[in-house]
Amino acid sequence: MSAKPPLPPFDPESARLKVRLAEDAWNSRDPDRVVQVYTDDTRWRNRAEFLVGRAEVHAFLQRKWARELDYRLIKELWACASHRIAVRFAYEWHDDSGQWFRSYGNENWEFDDQGLMARRHASINDLPIGERDRKFRWPLGRRPDDHASLSELEL
């Protein structure tokens, strides 16, 4: 595996960049791209699912984005120290019936020396919203640099 900069130990600047790179990858909704930043034996807790290894993560992401349609995500650095980063996030999506949701959560990440994520623990809550209540309306893909952050949106 090649290194995935920025590398630990993280300071606030390098951690913010790592968070934005993760956000950009997840907004691609491309499991092949996203799994490249995890160790081969990565360990996840996502809601009530416990995943081990890239293959399980890849399958999870395929299921996720088949169900969570028109997915748009914003991540924000909460804290960092050494090889760990804490993130808060929100994303909007709709199901196949057209019901929109805003999902809020927190993630704790731990990286190896090569900048690959070895552990990811995510706690997530879903809030049904009306289409008119959406706040993430950029075209699918990377969030524009001038789009408001979670803090600016008061989320």
C-alpha cells in the first residue's frame, strides 16, 4: 500500500485536510475510490454493523449508496491528536420512495503510520426532512469550496 498523506501525527491543519479529503471521496459515492484509504484489515463500527477488512467495507458502501440516493455529505474536524481524528458530519439523502433524510453523526478515526485508516467508529442518527428543508443542494459530487460548513449552517 502506498502512503495516503497527510500522515500522522496530525495537527489541526493536517487533520482538516484529511477530513476534507475523506469528505470528497465519500461524496464521489465510489466504493472503489473510498476503500483505498483504509488498511487491508480495517475495523469499523457503523451504527450497529461491525465490519473487518476492505472487502466488507466495499460491500457495505455498495449497499449504502444503493439505498441512500442523491447522497451529499459535509464533514468537520472536531479534534485531533497524534494518529487520531474525531469528526462530526451530516449528510442528506432520500430513499426510493422520495423521503428525504438528514443523517447526523460523529466518527472516531485511527490511522497507521502510512496515513491509512485502521479504525472507524461511527454513531449516526437519521432525521426525516421535507425536500424544502434540504440544505445540501450542490450538484452531485464534491462540495464546492464556497458552500457553507456545518458550523456556518448551524447543524
